[in-house]
Amino acid sequence: MRKRKRFELDENEMPKKWCNILPELPKPLPPPLSPATNEPLNPKELEALFPKELINQEISKEHDITIPKEIRETLQDIRPSPLIRAQRLEEFLKTKVRIYYKYEGERSPTGSHKVNTAIAQAFYNTKEGTESLTTETGAGQWGSALAYACHLFDLNCKVMMVKASYDQKPHRRTIMELFGAEVHPSPSSKTEFGKKLLSEDPQHPGSLGIAISEAITLALKQEQTKYSLGSVLNHVLLHQTVIGLEAIQQFQMAENEFLGPDFIVGCVGGGSNFAGLAYPFIREKMRNGYEMQAVAAESTAASKMSDGDYRYDFGDTANMTPLLKMYTLGSEYIPPPIHAGGLRYHGVAPSLSVLINTGNVSPMKYKQQTAFEAAEIFAKSEGIIPAPESAHAIAAVIDLARESKNEEKTILFNLSGHGLFDLLGYQKYLANELE
Amino acid sequence: MRKRKRFELDENEMPKKWCNILPELPKPLPPPLSPATNEPLNPKELEALFPKELINQEISKEHDITIPKEIRETLQDIRPSPLIRAQRLEEFLKTKVRIYYKYEGERSPTGSHKVNTAIAQAFYNTKEGTESLTTETGAGQWGSALAYACHLFDLNCKVMMVKASYDQKPHRRTIMELFGAEVHPSPSSKTEFGKKLLSEDPQHPGSLGIAISEAITLALKQEQTKYSLGSVLNHVLLHQTVIGLEAIQQFQMAENEFLGPDFIVGCVGGGSNFAGLAYPFIREKMRNGYEMQAVAAESTAASKMSDGDYRYDFGDTANMTPLLKMYTLGSEYIPPPIHAGGLRYHGVAPSLSVLINTGNVSPMKYKQQTAFEAAEIFAKSEGIIPAPESAHAIAAVIDLARESKNEEKTILFNLSGHGLFDLLGYQKYLANELE
């Protein structure tokens, strides 16, 4: 029986700067448009929702952006995360391919990578006098991460939780409340939009797009209150690049020299965990031109990258957000209720959309059943039960490792979170009762 | 805001030998008695249940017992575990006391220390030709740990799960089944004893003592099948001493010189996580006589150490096990259904009982409500949601830290597991609905 191999960094080896992909993009990022005028948005229009520092990061052309000391010290409670070589999985797959994963769930208080940006956003908001943050959450990974970060920085936190999850997944709600957040089911009676939807259907299950609309509305109508988003936007993806920057150092430790991995894989809801791992390597590829294929794994239930259009669309259902140029299934699209709640989003990050459109990132889509089968293989070989979202990345890794069975290749993927909050999905999978 | 400090060991610094407390005990361990004759048990009588190597460990007088290479390599997937200084908790408590914890939940596939002995027991059984293991589990921590270990060593695993938990806590069952174990509610129709109880009460909620009786019965009637216990016995506690042996090295790193901690704290169900941390330090104390107080935290729902008798008693309800001299509430005692399922046991390890009886370990008992209040403080300050069992240790730590508020003392406790499988308990706590 082969054993796992871990590659660890000391906390002082944690990156001191984030990797900004914007100046590296092969095509300039199409600007967000104002929903009012359809003209390019004036960044000032965002100040009602976000602190100035995050708006600056949203449009920054700097290659590297310094991570403030306070954020680094707070992140050091939970980072650097380990890089692990999945030797047992390799053995099970009978492949020559060396498979590595960056594991974001091990030390995260809420079990996923989301806390990396939650801490940064809470810090900048506190610094600029924000007293409360509002946000939305689907299954609850993002909401619980922000609840934790807000607790650390003494911010009030109000989370609009998609009603279907609010009713069916009380555990994530318990964590948010344990960390002091206020959690409300969405659609709610707290906004006109929510009231309208409830009047049409009192049993409305809600959606991420609707919850975003409500969270924005609450932020706009309260004093000293801003809004926080867990994916899609440039500054959110920026904060996640600590994952890939650590992985570059760890991959050198593992492979002795830096020939980067041949494949980099991550799952994609809005794009933040994929970008967090892949962008620093993609920058290396752009600059030094090493051969690498970046694979973005999505769900067939929300396959915007494989099947969506590349066009301007809204980020929310009430069409309140700026228009973003992205791969989208349409802001009105409501994905079926798969267990990988984090992948149930109609669009994808504009920066990632440019990289897909220019052939620098290749999408792959997987059915829920296939993802859980991959998750079972991984749990049995590596002893870690993956989040259903991450399981989609694992399904892609298994395909790639089997294709290159006899080649001396390397795969690196992001195990963005554990599945200990998603055992209901595993229970249904084992009972062959998956939707 | 102060940050946590971690003290890590490399995997090659993991102990190469277990610490055997038996030769260190201030009074010889009273021998187990045969239930048939009431005479001291002939170790051969145990061979129907346990492999010879584990029986040898059960009665060994060696000070140090070598950890086989195969066990060390398997443990290295999940060990060494970190020692963490709880500076945020210290800050919250406004205490000068330095508080450290050994965290067994971070890398354990099933979230607790139980896997340390599960791996050792699975290995020795495989080595001696066992094909199947039977065991019991309450809330499921032990059962899931053994299921994982059996999967690693290609053993069949049959778990008798206390019916109340089987019905109310499906998630632990899902993990056991994901790792390939067969899980049955106890009382079951698989044994005469189970049938008898079900005929008296078809809705019988079961108990750990009953599940032990059934698991032993199944082991005795099947070929190549042995029984595995998750606590109480000497060999089980022995396997857990890697925790304290690592902590001795890490505490030296943390405090620069080795003056051991002034207080060592752990929660006690059967005694294995407490012994795992405390025994190596107690050995240091016996040998070098440094000043230290060992505190064993139990639940008021099963306060055998505080309120039980020190006498010979059975380990199970059907009175099939050897008689052990221990602090006990009586083998017929059924504790109320607290969320800390791991503390719901009528007796406690014989070796720990000797140490309590000779004044080397002091029990403290806590109500469920107090334990959850301590858990909330810990979660908010350290960002880790503790298992309800471990929360009892935290309650004791908080009391000790407040008593010694202005003294330069140190406390080390065992955070034996995380509470991510116990969020129902937290949900009820937050809603003020705790039993």
C-alpha cells in the first residue's frame, strides 16, 4: 500500500502578493456595463456596494498586489494549505501519471477555499468604516466563510440563503449562526422583489441569482452597509491566487525542478477556486511558455462554459448588477437542484471567460452521478471525502489520468473543500437515489 | 487580534515506540476476571476475540513497545497532528495562562483520534489472518474510524450501531458505508440477546453496552472473525499514546525548555483520548517528578469517575466481557441521550481507574449546556467547531484558566475531534432546545 506524500510550506513562505491576471490576459477584459445606460461602468458607481480598495483591485493593472500584513497574519491561521501527492489514487488508477492536489478544506474553519477572500473583504470593509456586510449563499459554503470572517473583524453579517437550502440544509445555517451571522431564507419579505416572488409562489425555492438581488437591495438601503460577493469578480479571484502561488513553490519541492504540471484542473461555479489555483500557473505559461493544459470542470446542470453564450449578461435575476461579458446560460436560468450547490450559477467570471474564449482554458462537464463515483474512488484511496463541487474536478482528473495512463505526466488539481456537510448527497448516492 | 501559533513535527519525527503505562502505575493493575469462574483471566481465553499480538500488548510490562513500520507509514498519512497555542482563546479569557491544544481532528479521515488505534488493530488482525472485524459504535466516531482502517487493510467490517444513533444520525452511517462497512442497528435480530430485547420492546433505542454484547456474539460465531474495541482496554490506550509523545516534543518547541504543562486535560468516555495525551506526561511526572495536574473531564450524564464505585464490573450489558476493576455506574446503567455520544459509557479504563484511585488524575464533570457554551467560545476564538465530547475538556480548560488568571501557568488539552458531524447538537444549543 503506497502512502500519501505531503509538501508543506512554513507560514512565512505564504505569498506576500496576490497574482493579478488582468494585465496578462491575451485580450483586454471587456468592461462591465452600467445596467442603466448600457455604457461602460464608471467605477464610482460601485462605491455604494464595495469599499474603494476592492474597486481598485477590480480594475487594477498591477501585476502583483501586496497582501496587507493584517490579512496575511489572519490567513496564517489557516494557510499555507498542503500540497499532497495522491499516490494511492495513482495506484488505484494504475497510471504512471503523478497526481497532486492542493487541499483547501483541511484547515479552513468552514471547510473550503472561500475563507481566503472572505477574510480579505472583511478586512478592507472594516478599514473603510463598513459596519455590516450582506451577501447571498446557496448551499452555504460562501455564507459560512463570510460569517466567520465578519466575526473576526467585528462586522455584522446578514446572509440571504437560497430557500431550498435554508430548509433542507440546516447545518450550514447553524455554522453561520454559531459565528454570529443573521441568516434569512430567500426569497424573503425583506425586499420588494422577494415579496413579489413570494406572492406569485409562497413556496418559491429561490435561487442564487434571486438571493444576490436581495442581498444587494439590503446593502443599498442600510447605512454603513456594503455587499460582498464570493466569486466571479476580479478582486475575489485575485484573493484566491494564494492557492496557486503556494502551489508553485510546493510543486517545485515535489518535482525538484519547475516543469509546471502538464494539467491543472479545478471545478467551476463562478470560477474562484479554479482561478485561485490556475491563474499563477497560467501567468507562468504566458511568460515562459511552458506546455500546460488548464481544465475547468463544470456540472451538466449548469454547463455555461460548454454550452452557454459568450455575451453581456446580468449576474443576478432582478438584473440589478452591472452587465458582465461572460459565458452564460442567461440570468433567468434556474439550474436543477444538484448537491454541488456551489456549481449552480448561470454565468462565470469575465476573466476566466476571456481565457476560455482564447483557448487557454478548456471546459469539461460532468453529470452528478459521475462526480459522486469519482468522489467515492477518491475517498477510498485518499481518505478524504470531497465536496460534491470538488468531485467534478476529480472526475476530470480521473479521465485525464486514464488517457495518459502510460505517460510521465503530472496533474495538479484543487480539492477546494471537504464533503462533511454534504453527506446527505453521499447517502443518496450510496442508495442509488440521486436525482 | 492575536493569531494562533502552530507547532508542527515532520513525519519522521513521529514516535517510533508507544508509551506503555502499565509498568509505571503506582499500584499494580488488578487482573481482569473470567466471567465464568470469577478467577483471574487466562490471556488465552481472549484469543477467540483478539489477535495474539494485541493480547500481548494488553498484559505487556515493557516500558516502550515498537510501532511496526507498516503502522507508522499508514499513520503518517494523518500524523503528526499539530500542537496549537490558543492565543485568541487566551485573549478572550483575559488570562496570563498559556493554553495549548493537540488537535486530532484536523487530518483524521473521520474527524477524531479513534483512527490511531483503528489502524493498529486492523494491521495486527490482518497479520494474523483475520478476515472480518466486528465492533460497536454509539454516535459513530469509532465505527467510522474502524471502517476506514478495515478498508485500508482489506478487512470486512461489521458495525453494530446503537439504534437511536442509527435512526437519528445517518451521516456517520453514510461514512462507514462509503468506506465499505456493513452497518446494523442494535439491538438487532442477528443475536439471541438482540432478539430478546426487541421482543420486549420493538422500539428499543439500544445502548453501547448492548451493542458490545452483540458485536462480541457475532465475532464468536463467525470464522476468521475477531472483535475490535475502541477504548477502555490497555492496548487501545497504548496506541493513542502517539498523541502525548508527539506533544512532549512540540511542547518543548513551544516553551523552549521542557517544564511540562502545569495542567493536562482531556475528556473521558472510556479514557482513550485522555490517556493518549496524558500517559506520556504522567510517565515523565512519575520518573522526574515535575509538578503537574491531570484533569479528566466527564459528562454529568455518565459521571462514573466522580460518582461511580471502584469495583469489578462487566464492560457490556449482557455480561459477556471479562470483569474489569474500574470506576463504574453499573453495566446496566443507560445514560441519558446527550449529544456527546462518546461519553455515554458506564465504566472507564482500568489503568485510568488506578491513576484516579491513587490521586494522580482528578475528575471534573460538566453538564451538556456548559460544554456547548465552552464550545461556542472556542469556535468563535479559535475557528474550530469542537466535537461535543471534546467540548467537555474545553469547559474544564476554561475553568482552570480563569482560576489561574494571573499566573504564568500552562494548560495542554486534547481537542480529540471536530464537531462537523454534530451540528444538530449545536443547532439545538443555539435554539435553547438542548435536553
